[in-house]
Amino acid sequence: MYMYTAKALGVVMAAAVERIVVQATAKEKKAIVAKAKRLGLPISELMRRGATAYEPAEADDELGALADAARIAAERASASIDSALEFIEASNLRIAALEAEAKRYTRKTAR
């Protein structure tokens, strides 16, 4: 097991004695090993820090807010489309009535 020490700061963290097995693809493992090496950390420390820093609630809250905003925008757009279609239908009825009236008038004057 691994004991992380920060001698420069005079800090000794508790010894890690529990084991967690993490499944990864060969490509993921290679990337993790490379990152740990680049940062000068043991893989287990990198994984602990990553797991500790992970905060899904923030992302979920942000995604939820975006989804709510998208839903509201879609409802507004749908209502606008419905209103426009109602207006077009009423307009078409007015046009049809005017055309019918024009035909009747043309027939009367043609006689």
C-alpha cells in the first residue's frame, strides 16, 4: 500500500490500506499511467484525487437548468407556431369568403 508524504509541508497523510479495482481499457490505462507519470504521482494518488475532485451534482444541476430552459423555449415556440397556424387558418377562411363574394359579384354583373 502507499503512504503519501509531503515532507516540504511537514504533512503525512494516512496510509492507504484499502484496495479498489478499477476496470479500464488498454487505451485508458495507458493514458492514466502517462498522466500520473507526467504529474509525478503514483497512479493510486492520481485516481484518489480524481475521484475526490469529481462533482457530478454541479454538472447535473447545470444540465437540468439547460433542459428546463430548452423545454420552456420549446413550449413558447410551439405556442407561437399554434398561434400563427390559427391566424393563417382564419386568414384563409376570410380569403375564401372574399373570393366567393367576388365570384357572386362577377356573376351578377356579367348578366
